[in-house]
Amino acid sequence: MRKLKSKNGNESSIIIVILALLLVVVLAIVGVIVAKDNKGLATFDGGKVTKAEYKIYYQMFSSYLQLYGYSADEIPQQILYKAAQDKMILTDAKKAGVKLTKEDKEEVDNIFADESYVEYFQQLGFDLDDLRQIYYNDYIIEDYIEKLANEASDEDVKAYIQSKYDEGEDIDMNEYDTSHILFSFTNDDGSAMTDEQKAELKTKAEEVLTRAKNGEDFAALASEFSQDEGTASEGGKYLMYNDGSTVQAYIDAVLTLNEAGQIYDGIVESEYGYHIIKLNAINNDGRIKSQNERKEYANTLFDNADTEKNLVINEELLKEFVLELNPSAYDEDTSSSTDTTNTTDGGTSTVTVDENGMSSSSDDGSVVVTTQPAE
């Protein structure tokens, strides 16, 4: 190929300079576009929350926050805080060497290999790859929280429990190992029992109580008669703490028992039904070993993560993106609605995922309560 030449031999160098300048301008423009696309809705030391990640959280939680009374202006930011906190915890988890276990990965992958789940998620408008990654992350976070809970000192957990009460208030730190047999006030079809049905039920409960007090195996009776699906298969075993998480009638009955093997003298009535209660043991300071308390404590370790990790929310970009997802997101009238129907073009949805990954909800928006003494 012939080279360009001028009388003074400088044309080719001038063209090269011009092309180089144009290339710099083009790259700068592309860089601005890429930077805008990659700019996180929230950033923190070591990470950010992307639009794709936020979209999943928005689809999952916006309806819940409406039902819990959050205003339309609060919901987008609250969801972003949740997404950011999860990412910050995930970052710490990976630094601590916590990885997705083979078993957890298989469990998630089995969910996404099931066509019924996939079809359901698609109907709700979820991006399956992004949703799968959120599932992976959630397992890692849960394993990390459990790790921190197990490693926490008894002194720290005890101090955390005490912090939930007024100074000087008497705190029951014991764990009460109990068993119970529940005769539920709910019929098989889900309807509430009539007074006449309750009277018949109480007669049956009293018959079983007599058998238990006469020495029949309590666990066997619980397996046969108890309608508490959460404990019946375990012989009615229920660990109780005097912390307000159990119905008061049950607590009051247990606190009158002081000997291992002792059965409460009468039938205990609660909002769930009639209980027959047995005390297996009282474990002093056992509440400190409670996984619930220890996990609660572990979660408090991230209470100040937003300031410690310099969390910054891009308010303008957040509002812009939320309006793309849901044009009526900041409409107060819309925010107060309890309609939780999802639309695939950016509406909201209610997603309740059980331990198997499937979601469930009730048409009337009611909360489903299990028939066990813990509230």
C-alpha cells in the first residue's frame, strides 16, 4: 500500500493525530455510558447494589411493606437498605471463608429445575438467573449468621438479651423443655369450631389427660392425638422460653411445674385450642443457648454496617429506576392499596417462599398461623 505523502510529509501524522483525538472522544462517551449503566443504586466499601439485584428485592418486598404501613416514599429506600445490607453481609461472609455448600446449591438448583416453580417465577416476572443468584446468596448469608451465632460468647448473648428489657427488670433466662398435646379449635376444613364442638373436644382432651397421668407414654399419646403438626411427630416436644414468644396461658401453666416428668393438672386453653402439658426439664440459663436468641444477636452485629461501610444511596437514580419498574410507585393512593398482583412489566408481587422454595399466599391477605404454642 502506498503511503500518503505531502509536500512537507506531515499529512499522515496530522490524520493520525485527528483519528487519535476522535478515538479518545469516542472512548470517553462510551465510558460515560458504561459508567452510567454500571452505577449502583447504592454503593458501599467493597461493593454495590445493581439494578438487576434491586429489581428482585423490589418485586419480593414492596407489597409486604405496603401492608405493614410504610408510605410510598419510604418503600423504595427501605427495600434498597435491605438489599444493601444483604450485599454487605455477603461480602463479610466471603471474607470469612463462608461458601455455598454443595447441599445448598443442589437444593436451590432443584427448585429451578422444577417446571412448576419456574413457571410460577416467570408469571411473577422474575429474571430466573438473577433470582437463582439471590437464592444462592441467601444461603451463604444464613450460613454466615449461623456461624457467628455459634461462635458468640455466652456473655455477649446474655448482655444482648438483657438489653431488650428495662434496667432492673427480672429476666427469666431458663429454657423449659416441655411436651404438649394440642386439640385444635380449627376444623379439618379450616373453619372455627362452634361452642358445642369445643365442649366435645374438651371431653376428649380430658380423657387423654387422664391416660397421660395414669402413666401412658406421653410421646406416643402426642403422636396419636396432637394436632400441632410442628411437634406431634416429635412426641409433642416443645422448647419454651419465658420471653413472650409463647402464648401466656401456656407459659403460666409451665411456670407452676417444677419437677421433671410432671404433667399439668388440668386442661390449658389458649387461642389455639386445648393443651395437655408436661415438663421434661428446666435448663438454667438455657435461653442463652437458644439459636433464636443467638441468631438475633448475630444480626445486631450488622446494625451499624451502613455507616461502618460508608453506604451511599443514589436517591435520584433510585427514584428513576423505581418509576421504570412501577410508574405509580410514589402515588400515595396506590401505596395504601392491599392489591398485591404482580405484572410482568414492572408491577409488584407478594412472594412467600417456604423451606422447599415454593411460594404461597391467601386470597384475602390474611396471615396463616400454625397451631403450636409459639406465636
